[in-house]
Amino acid sequence: MSPEQFVDNLISGVAQGSVYALVGLGFTIIYTVTRIINFAQGEFVMLGGVFSFLLFSSVGLPLPLALLLAVLAATVVGAVLYLLAIRPARQASVISLIIITIGASTFIRGVVGQIWGKDYMPPLPHFSGDNQWLWIIGITLVVMVALHLFFSRTMMGKALKACSINRQAASLVGIDARSMAFTSFALAAALGAIGGAVITPLTAPHFRMGLTLGLKGFVAAAVGDFRSQVGTVVGGVILGIAEAMVVVLDWGPFASAYKDVIAMLVLLLVLFFRSSRGAAQEAAS
Amino acid sequence: MKHWLSLLLVAVLVAAVVPVVGCSESETIKIGALFDVTGPNSPLGTPEKQVVEMMETQINHAGGINGVPIEVIVYDTEGKEDSCVSLATRLIEQDGVVAIIGPSSTGESLAVIDTVDKAQIPMVSCAADERITIPVGDSIWVFKTPQTTYMAVQEIYSYIQDQGITKIAIMTDTKGFGAGGKKDLEDEASNYGLTIVSNQSYDNEETTNWDPFISKIENSGAEAVVCWGTNPGPALIAKALDGTGIPFFGSHGIANTKFIEVAGDAAEGVIFPVGKMLVADQLPDSDPQKAVLLQLKSDYEALYGEGTCNTFAGHAYDALKMVQMAVEEVAPDKETLTEELKDRKAFAAKIRTEIENIEGFAGTGGVFNMSPDDHCGLSKGCMVVVKIVNGEWVWLQD
Amino acid sequence: MLSRVRGKWSYLAIAALLLFLIIIPFKWFLGQYTVILIFIGIHTMVTVGLCLLMGYTGQISLGQAAFYGLGAYFSAVLTKTHGFNPWLAMLVAALATGGFAYAIGFPIFRLRGNYLALATLGLGIIMAVLFRELDQFTGGPTGITGIPYLSIGGFTFDSPFRRYFLVWFFCLAVLLVSQNIVRSRTGRALRAVHGSESAAESVGINVAQFKVKVFVLSAVYASLAGSLYAHHITYVNPSPFGFLFSVMVVVMAVVGGLASVWGAIFGAATVRILSDEILLRFGEWDVIVYGLILVLVMVFMPRGLFVALKEAYERWRLTHRQRGAEA
């Protein structure tokens, strides 16, 4: 394999990983604010992809507008999901809320399949030329900078952060935990939908596409223990690179079919390494 | 908010618990159907379900079979083996069907074999793997309609060989259909003077990054890619290959307009083996399948839209047609039929025997000649090689 | 967390349940539901393990499908390929799966943090790929056909009617063993300290070790269930042992209620009856209605069906008594 090809594949891995990271960040944000692992996160990704396609191809909007509206629409779905299903279940434990998100995800997936069909849709055109991977990396970087500014500069972002560090203390200083939960669902939906929208030129949008992308995002978030945004991004990118490299290197028995096994093993190793180092530090201090 | 939700809960529960009205106990021939309508194989299961519903209406419109209406009971298996088994039992025990059509996938078909075998109800599967009917001794009650992978591999390999190609790369889906293809592609290559220089498999539902696969193929020196899978994988691979100059050969898994839609410009020039459905209008009038194919196509597309009819609908069509023919054979008039319906078990057994006796039936998948040793009934020549030109399928006659 | 059912009430309830379970598969009663009930029994076994695990560790496991699949594949391969006695194969499967769970549970529970979800998810994904790819052992994506039935002496469990009793015998045994663990010294102590691990450790309980034990037990239950599945369908392939099964088991555990091991039956029964009976009349809308029902049940019965039913019963008894007193 020539060095150029190697670099190209590395870039594709990083870009694929950025999508996982975007999806994973949605998990992390909802988890830190509400302690819910949101199993409907993948459906936001699917909505981002499917809506982008529908708005562009069926409605005929210009591509940038279609993408923007798709992300907005998915954000609204995220907000509505919170208002209709999570908020009414006030006395429910976290585990019951998790099951609600599983039910909601089945519901959303079913509705999309029923209305817009269960077959695959054609990919969108690339945003420009033949460098969709660079677009994905660029957009992800912009989103991350925006997120950073949001959490460090805006009142709402700071309130969210406070809520995720200590909910009781946050409510003592007058932060409404429920409106923070609402915001976290909307924000997570937006992030997932962005992930879905940017990957749509490279895949065929489909009512079940959220299942696998959601799972990958879950893995990324789990690497960050659902708390660390940096950990989530690192987890996602490692996963993306690992998947690409397994195919590229093709070590004998570890043929391409074992891609997922290798990627999971790499992640588990990272995890054990990190947490045992954490334990060692704990013991030392 | 909670008020509104509780109303909803009550409504859903009422809808779920109130028994279905109009559950007629009048005399009908009940035929069961198990399709994956909402699961991973829903793009296959949906046309299968639609075609049997269409045929049910058509048959009953024409006065049923010998004056007795048929009732096709379709259940959604969601692609789950365990659901499939309990739904099959339900069809047999509660609904009292005399035959079962489906399931859509190989896994589900193999999972229900024990159930239909014990209950002694004939089943005509719509899944491709040859293990479903080979050896017949595993269950004499099981038949299938799709062409086996082996036939498709032979067709495409002999075409590739004719082009003077010797080095190929294969890309196969890790799921059942692709895995069956992988085995046959590997086994048959040397018989056609082909060397497999790159052998990769991919996960159809989750792969979005195809670049590393393409790099490997480019470096292997392959002169062509043979890809075995169903949508969307092959379409995305064809797209990713576009610009490398390596020709793409597919399988009968991409025999639908969806492939052309998803692959876009990259679909141009793609060549694959398939049953005759896609090129029905190009067949010579002497072809026994031509009339059947054109009829099904026009009926189906009048109902579900232009370009929707595909080979999967065809598999379910063939299956139901065989059951219909068997019933007509067992009971040539209304009196016999009414008499037969009184003893369902014996009726089912006779239907099985008649399906096994089917000879020279020109269906959509080919001309079927069933026998006690062959419960698929198709032979070489039921598939053709087609090429996509300007978004249309063109038959490449040898 | 895990509550105890009171003495007399519980014996009566168990006797009633037993009688009900025994007469169900007869043709004159609910015979047509035998096959669904076999699956409910099999899934209950997996769910009970998960109830214990989630109850005592407070963490989600997303990999029960891996243990379920290991049980099924061990049984299939040992009996079909190597000609083992099915009972011996079942035992070997349970031991191997348990040992495997011990090997991975040991490091997981020594770490602090929510690593069970990721570790089990990873395990589930890896096993799903191995079931599919190790085709010289597992038959690849199309799996292994013609697995023999279980039999005792000359009596073969070759019909759903017979297998029903076999499966529910195992299922009830698993439930009783679990009930004993809940009532054991360690189980009670852990409940008493209300999940506070440092408090439990201060009274001399090795929390990590107990968690590993529960984890191993849940794996063994799932393995037994998998073996029963293999000998019931007589066929195994990779797809029933994937991520979606693991999620379904979590749903069953929570819908039934984590408050009691008996909730597992309710959870498994609800999910199975919904998808194989009630939702059929919704045709293609089945998954939509399923999602809706799941959301509504959790909004209105957040602690699961078992607790909701018990509370409803107690409310009814209370009003009944009051009326009796008034009259």
C-alpha cells in the first residue's frame, strides 16, 4: 500500500470516527444531565439522514438548506420526545426512563419506515467535489468548537455544565433541572442529526440506519464513561481508525470480517488501561 | 399531559384486547404466510407480502379455487427466528392453514423446518440457500422457489471467463446470502480459470467507510470485482469503485430498481446474473415464462407503482401459485374440495404430494420440475446475465 | 431493592401458579399457546439472571445474548458434531459459560465505574461475530441444523407439549434458586445497606466477589436457556443471539420489575405475548404500537408490572376490608 493510500485511509477512519464522536456526544450530554442512557440517540442520526434526503430530493430544497432543516427537524423530535415521554414519567427510576427511550426508538423507527418506506434511499451528492471525508472532519471540528464555546461562554451552557457536575447544588443556585434536561435532549438530537446528515452522501439513508450508528456512538460515549466529552471524542475517533486499519492491514486470519472484534478489543484495552491507571492513581493518593 | 397519555394507554389497550370482528368461520382454504415485513429483510418481505395479498384478491375475484375462496394469513416475523417458530405454530394450530409460504430468510426457514415437519404441513420457502431443501431427507415437507446461489455463480463466472479476465477480487456480505455466495465463489473459481486475488467480506448494515476495502482491491491487481450481497452494500461499493476503472459484477441480490437508484451513475455497465423477470419484455415469445412474467409485472405495478415489481415478489408468487396448483390437482371440483377441507391433515398431506409432482410449471423463477429428490425444481438455464445500460436492464445473450 | 414476599401469601401464590402452569398446555385449556409459553420460559430464565445482576450491581448488562448464544452453540456443536449426550453437553455448556463469565467478570467488577455496560456490549458484539465467522465449528451464518432432542431413558422431548414441561421445570428451578440468593445472608445484607458498597464492606462483605458470583450465575442461567432453545428449535444460527436480544432482555427485566425475581415471568410474558399474539392484528404497524405500549407502560408503571399488580391487589383488598368494616 502506497503512503498516499495509507494517509487517505487514515483520513477516512478519522472522519468516520468523527461521526461516531458526534453521536456519542449526544449520549454523553444527556447522561451527564439526566443519568439516562438514551437508546433513541441512533434514531436522531437516522432522522438527520432520512430528512436530509427527503428535503433535498423529494422537496427539492438546496442542499445546505435541506441539511439545516433536517437537523432542526430532528432537534424538534428530540425536544418532543422529552416533553411527551420522559417528562411525564416523573417518579420513574433511571432504568425505567432508559426503557422509555428504547420504546421511543422503536416507535420513531417504525413511524419513519411506515411513512417513507422500508427500502434504502439513494445517497445525497457530496457537499463538494470528492472530499466528503474532509467535510465531515471540518464540520465536526466546527461543531466541537461551538460546543466548547456554548459550555464555557453562554449562561445556558454554564447552567448545563453546573447541572452535570452537581444537580442539587445547581438547583440550589436556581437552575431548573427540568429545563436543563429538555435542553440536553434537544442538543443531543441536534448532534446526532448532524452526524446523520454529514454521513448521508456516503451511505444509503434508511429507517434502520440508526441501529448501528447509534451503537457505535454508544461505544464512543462508553469509552468516556458517559461523562467525559473529550473521552467520547477520543473513543469515537479510535473506533473509526481501528475499523479502517483492520481492513487496510488485513493480518492473515484477522480478515475484514473480524473488523468489529478488533475494534471492540482495542476499545476494551483502552478502557482497562485507563481505568486501571485511574485505580493506581487512586491507590497512590 | 398525563391525562392525555392515559387516554392513549386506554385506547391502545382496548384496540389490543378487543377481538378482531369479522373473523369469518365460513368455508375457506386457509394458507399461511410468514414474511419479514419490518425487520432487516423488509425490502424483501414487503414485496412478498404485497404480491400474495394481490393474488388473494385476484383468485377470490375469479371465484376462488373451484368456487371456494382462499384466505392468506400473513404474519410479520420481524426477521426473528423464535417469533417465526411461534407464528408458524400459530398458523398451524390456531388458524388451521393447509400450507405455509415463506419465510423470507434462510435462517428463519431452517428454524421452522422442525415445526412444519412435526405438524406435517407443507411449506414453500422464499429464501435462497440450498441447505433448505438439500438433502430432501431432512424434511419432505419443505420446498423452495428462489434459484440457488450456485446457479447464479456459474452464470456470472462463465460470463467473466468469456471476457478473458483471470484475476478477480470478491466482496461478500457477512450475512447468509453473501456467505453462501462466498463459499460458491471460492469453490468454483478454478473451474473457470479464475484466481481470487482479494477476498473480503463486509457488514451490510453498518459499513459506511468503503475506502479501505477499495484500496485493498486496487493493490491486489484484480481485473474485476465480484460482489455478493443485497442492497445497499453492492450499490455503495459500485459507487466507491467508480473512477478506479475496475468493472463491477454483482449477484441476483441487486435485481431491483433500488440498486440503480442508490448507485446512481455508478450503476451504468454493472453486470449480474438474475432470473428472467427483469428482462421479460426482451425474451423471445417462445419462452414459456414470458407471458407469466409480463402478466405479474403489469398487475403488480398497476397496484404498487411503476418499477416496483422485482424477483422477490416473484418468489412469493411462485410459492403461492404452486400451492394453488396443488390444491386444484387434489380437488378438481367443489364437492371434492369441500370434502377434503373436513380433514385438514390429510388434505395438507395430499397438497404436499402434489407440490412434489409439479412438472413443467413456468413460474417467474424458471421452469419448475419438482421430484422426491429435488424440492427446488430449477435447473441451469433459469438465469440470465444482464447489464445495466441507461438505467435499464439489457439481456446479454450469448 | 429486592423485596420479600410474605410467607403464607407466597406459598399460595406459588401453588396457584404451579397448577395454572401445569394445565395450560392441554388442548382443552390453552394448548394453542404452548409454543409461546416455551419461549416465555426460556426468556424468563435469561431475564431472572439479569434482574439479579441489575438489582445487585446497579449496572446494565448488554451482553446476555452472548451467554445465551454460548449455551445454544455449545449444546449444538457438542451433540451434533461430537455426538455428546445432550444432558452432558448442557452441563459442559453451563460450566464453560460460567467459567468464561468468571474470567471476564473478575476484572470488570474490580474497576470502579459503569464499565459493565461497555464490557458486556463488547462481549456481545465479539461473540456475535465469532458465531458467524468460525464456520468450521458453528456452520457460519446459516448455522447448524438437526440438533437432537433431549430425552430421559426412552422418553424423548420431541413435541412442544413435552418440551413445555421440561422448560418450565428448569425455569421454576432457576426462579427458586434465585429466590434463595435474594434471601441469603449476603443478599439480605446487601439490601440492608441499600446498595452502599462501603457500608457493606465495613460489615465484612466482599462486594466485588458477590457481584462476580451473581454475574457468573446470570451467565449460567442464560447458558441453560440457550441449550434448551437449541434442543427446542433443533437449529441454531447467529441472529437470535445478537445485540437486539440483549436489549429485549433488559426490557423484559424492567417491564416485569426488578423488585422481585418473579417479575421476570411477567416481563418475559408481556413482551412475547405482545409481539407474537396481540400485535399481529396491527399488521405492519406492529413495531410502532409496541414502542408506544413500552413507553406508556413505563410512564404509568415505572416500577414494573409485578409491583403495579401487587399494589393494585393491595389497594383492592384495603377498600374491600373497609367496606366490610362499614357494613
